[in-house]
Amino acid sequence: MVLASLLHALFFIIMGCKLGFPSMMVAYVVSAFARSFISATLNVYVPSVSKRGFGFLYGSTSVGGFAAPLVCQSIIATGIRWANFYFGSLVLSALNVALIIYAFWPTKGELQADAELAFKLYRSAAGISDAASSVVVSTQRSPTSSTAPLRKMDVLGPHTYAAALKRLQMWATALFSLIYTGSESTTQGFLYIFSAFAANPKTVGYVTSGFWGGMALSRFIWGYLGNVGNGLCKRAFIAFSMHLLILLVPSFVENAVSTAIIGTVYGPIYPANLASARDLLPAEVHLVSLAVIAACASFGAALFPFIAGLLSSTVGARTLPYITISQTAAMFCIWFFFPSRPPAGRT
């Protein structure tokens, strides 16, 4: 995670240097590569510490998404060049690295457990042990925490990967994540452009902040309530209605309010989907499954905005709400195939 955080700092440096559009593409590739490692690690670690972890984790992410456009819009409004925003973000990047080092600095007991695990893996790989595909380490309490027990660790092998990829529940959750993140990215990214036609360029950035602000609020509430009452169907219906209003009402104020409401109802969907995957899938495939789900989510966040951008360039920006409406309807339909309760013994 430390190396991934340092790599992510390179994104801010490249963007701040303003080297042209090709460099921006490289910068976003670097950023996505680094963030994927961080997200994959936290998706497994955080819910093992607390069942409310997903809500607070992604709520904190949304707070950043809410604050960054506000700060950037304020900087641009004063006449400061936008690239300086990225150089200023390097301070937060350094703080992030320091916090990761402090939070995940291994204790003596954890180092010893890792050494024993590595030795068992070596024996298994050398054929000394019959356990060719997995090794189990007994459950122990982390010396750094009095309340957070470490869960039993299953070391991944080829059979574990094969078992995870054969799970239909994983692929259903991955498909849902692909459509959701595509809808989220298209909504908060291209509705900015859609609204810009009827708004002041110095204030239109606040639409994005409204989206992420509503998302942060709903995710924190969802996490505080203990991940109960997902109610995705109701949220999808509300989001569907707001997308319709954006399409039918050509008003910047209305579009901004609708976008904030969409962010609020969208907020718990992705962490609830990850929590559902953890409940539906056995513990030994969690790491692989959550990684595949996150990869599909990243692919959706890249694919659908790309399609939306092509359509808006060739047909016009008025096509954007049609895309987000269809994505919301698809999410609504897919969620009906998920069980209402997790299997017995996995709650």
C-alpha cells in the first residue's frame, strides 16, 4: 500500500506539469493502477475489522470527492492556474503515505506470523507438505488492537482461483458493479458537461460537489446503521426519476439538485454490493472475488463514460441522460436476481 500511495503521487506531478493530453492519459493510467492495489487491499481488510467498515470507507472516499471540486473551483475562480491544484494535492499524498505507514506498521507478533506462513508456503511449494493449494493459519488477535481480531487467513493457490471464477454469484455481483460504476462515472462526469450549457463556468463545478456530498452523507448513514435496509430498488427508482427530470427540465438549478439527490441514493449501492458478495461467497474466495468485482467496476467506470463521450461528440450532449436512465433501469433489473438474505452461517 505504501508503494501504491507513492506511485499515486506521481499522478499529481504529471498533471501539475501540464505536458499535454498524452501525458494526462498516462497520469490517469498510473493513478488507476495505484488505486487498484489500495482498493483491493482495503476491500478485504476493512470489513474483517468491522461490519460497518464498507460504509465508512467509501463514505470517506466520497468526502474527498465532495471537497476536491469545491477547492479546485475556488482556485480557478480566483485566476490561479488549475495545474496548481495538483501540486497542492501532493501535501495530502504525503499525509496519506504517513498515515498508511503508521496504521499498518507490523508488530513483532505479526512479523513472526508472516515468517511462519512463508515457511509453510515454501514447504508446500517444495512438495514437503500435502497441502498443495492452500495453507491455513490459526486465528489470532492483532497485538495492535484490543477489539479487532484477525480472521483466519487462507493462502491462495490455483484451486482457490478456479473455485472463485466458477462462482455465478461473483459474476453476477461483478456485472452489477460494472453497470453501477459506469452509471456513477457517467453521471458525475458528463452531467457536469450537460449542465455547463446553461450555467456559469465558474460555478458549474459545484454540481460535482453536490453529487459527492450526497453520496458521502448516505454512505456514512448506511455504515452507521450497520448495513441494514439496503432498499436498492427504492433508490434505483428515485435515481431513475431524477435522471428523467434532468432530461426533461432544462434548468441548471434543477439539474444540480437532481444530481445531488442521485448521489445520495447512489451512495450505499456499491458498498452494499460488496457486502452482499462477502455474505454470498465463502471466505476462502473473498480475496479473489473482491478483486475481480473491483476490476469489473473499474472497467465499467472506463467503458461507459467512453461510450457516453463518443455519443455526445457525434449525436450531442442531450443523449447523456438516456444513457444514465438505461443504466439505472439495468441495475434495478439485475438486483432482483440477488437473494434477499445471505446463506445461513455467513452473516
